[in-house]
Amino acid sequence: MSDAGAGAGADAGAVVAAEGGPPVGGPAVGGPPVGGPPVGGGARRRAVAGSRRWVAVVFLLPALVLLGALVVYPIGFSVYRSLFDASGNGFVGLGNYGAMFSDEGIRTALKNNVVWVVVAPAVSTALGLIFAVLTERVRWGTAFKLVAFMPMAISMLAAGIIFRLVYDQDPQRGVADAVWVAVHDTFAEPAPFPGAKPRPNADLRASGGGAFTGRSVVRAGVPVDLPLVAVQSSDVRGARPAVAARPRAGQVTGTAWLDFTRGGGGRPNVIDPGEKALAGLTVEAVKGGRVVASAVTAADGTFALPAAEAVGARVRLPAANFAAAYNGVDWLGPALVTPAIIGSYVWMWAGFAMVLIAAGLAGVPRELLEAARVDGAGEWQVFRRITVPLLAPVLVVVLVTLMINVLKIFDLVYIIAPGSSLRSANVLALQLFQSSFGTDVDEGLGSAIAVFLLVLVMPVMYVNLRRIRKERRR
């Protein structure tokens, strides 16, 4: 190499050395080889990693102890206890599990749990989705979300007491039946005098089906008297005094009145002063089992039938005059108690579903929705083909969470269902409580139910864990 080339190489090496790298042609004096780790670096990393592992163990130890004491030990003891009889001394193996499936009450609880798991989470999630989508389009959406979420602030005990009153069958107390009766009475005319009946010594007698028919036939010029008793005071409140009917040419007349004098002293089958008229009562003239004429009593209790048809007939008061008042639906009866309690659960948890779904909806790209609308998609198509698929992970989270929650449902059923319907509304968690701490204590059977509930929850937990792992991979 020439002297010029050697000088250029030396200059380049000096520049590289000045910039922190090794000189060209070899390693720096006293430094490590090119590309090699610093001296002592591996030992330093091992020391740091080891110290962090011990720190993690120290901080996790209290949580692991609590987890073992509050979760692992109870599960293990429940499995162990389920293999023994009620006294805890006799080993019965799987006998408690066989007794669990042979008991009629537990089978009812299992059927109800299936209904709960299928219906309650699905309805709550569907309502939450509808609320979340619709409240995005209204100004007062935030206020609606606040109101819908407020039931979550109420304990299950308080909610159960509230709905026990809501479902009360007395329309004067139960809101559900008050609304139901109001709607029913709007389309079906209630009876004017429910429970009323003729005076025992009157000419009327029971003729089947709740109707009353006169013993004697109608004659021209002779007014027909229809004295009734057992009329509710609310049905004659504000009624006018009864007036004795007068004979009319070509008509058969009569009077219907409440044959009762306040304070006593009245005469039977006679219109005494102050006795109330029964207005709106349907009166029929019947010949040979066929209605030939009918009339409705006026405000003073009088009525008139055409003599041509009524003479020779018998007077009948149809059962529609005295039918019992409609008292609504027995929401807490054996047939409807489970759907009624599910309704109270949906009232509490639909707001929870709505809030979670609304949070997921906030992350949906609006460009996709607008592009679909520009391409001519209707709102229903946008909702079904874009919004719901994009919200599928959130919907699964809500559905799985509510399914786990429903499998543990206990307090709503215990508080809302009356004693007469408690067996029909039974669920596994309530049966677990009754078997373990009720009148017929059998901790072996109760432990078997607890283990069975754990087995039912595990598939749902597995699905939830798989979903969490997929989310982490993303």
C-alpha cells in the first residue's frame, strides 16, 4: 500500500474512533470484541430477573392465601362433604347426587334455572342493545341512560320488596294489576252491581249461571218489583232515591232498588223513603227460554217493557248484572311467578347491559355506518349487518356475565315469591340454601347442589376465558 493510502486509512480510523466506534481494522484497545456483550451483563440481568420474581411472590402471597382460604378450600370441602350423609359420618358416595335428581322440588328448581339462563340474559341484553342504539339519536339520551341504570343502585332485597308490592293482586295496591284492570275495563264493561242478589223472600229465584228469574209471569197493569240486597255501598254512592213505577198503557213497568234502609226499620219488598235506586240494571222478559224483550233501569230505578211481548213472560236479571269485578291477574300464582320474577330481574339489569353496550358502540367507526347509508342501506340493514356484528364481542361479554349472575339468583326469588308459590318458583341457589339451612337440614345434599352449580358455571367460565385470551392476542 502507498503512503497516501495508509494515511487515508488512518484518518478514517480516527474519525470512527472519535464517533464512539472501534477503529477500522480491529477492536479498540482494551475494549470488548465487536458485537460481544458487555462484561458482566448476563449476570446483571439474571440478578434483576431473580429479584423481580421474589418480589412478585411476596406481593402475590397474601392474595394467594386469601384465594385458597375463600375459594379453593370451600370448593374442596364442598366436594368432600357431598360424599357423606346429613350427619356427616356416613359415607354415601354419589348417593346425594342421585337423591338430588330424584327429588321433585330439585327437578323443578333445575327446570326453572334453565328458563332463567335462556330468557333473562337474552332479554336483558336485547333491551340493553335497543336502548343503547336508540338513545344515541335523542337529545335526552344521557338522562334516559341515567334513569335506566338507576335500578342497579338498588339492592336485590329492596328490589324484591318493591316488586312484591307491584305484583300484589289487589288492584288498590299492586301497580301491575291496577294497570291491567284499567285496560281490561276499557274494553269490557264491568258489571253494575257485582255480588248483588234478590231478597230471600222476593219473587226472584236463582236460575243458573248467576242469573235470577221471577217465579210468577208478568201481567198487564201490574208493576214488577225487583228488590235486591248485598249491593256494595260504592256501587250506589250518589244514586237517586228509588221511585215506585206507575202502570202505563201498552207497557209493563217496574222498579229495581236496594231494599235496605240505613239504620234499620224498613219494610221488606217495599220502597221505603231513602232507599236507593239501582240504575243501569238489565231486565229481560223470557218466554220458553227465549228473550222476547229487554230494558235498562233508569236513574230512579224504573224500567218499561213492551206489553205485547212481556205479558205472559217471566222477568229475568241476567248474570252480567252481578258478575264479580275483574281483579286482574295472579302474577305471583304458580303459573306466572317465574316470568314475573324474571321481569323484575330484567328491570334491574337491562340498564347494566345498556351501559356496557353503549360503551362498545362509542368505539364503532362512524365511517362504516355512513358509508352503508350512502350506499343505500336502510337503518334496519345498518343495524343488523354492521352495528350488531361489530358489537358482537361486547354482546358476548354482557351475555356471559348475566348468565353467570343468573345461575346465582337467590334473593329475588326468596323475597318476591309468596309461600304458596315458592315451590313453583324454586331455583338451585334457593334450594341450596333450603337444603343446607332450612327446616330439613341436609348439608350433604346441599353440598351436592353446590358442586352441581359449580359444574354448570364452568362451561360459561371457559367460554369467557377463551374470549379474554383472544382479546389479548389482538
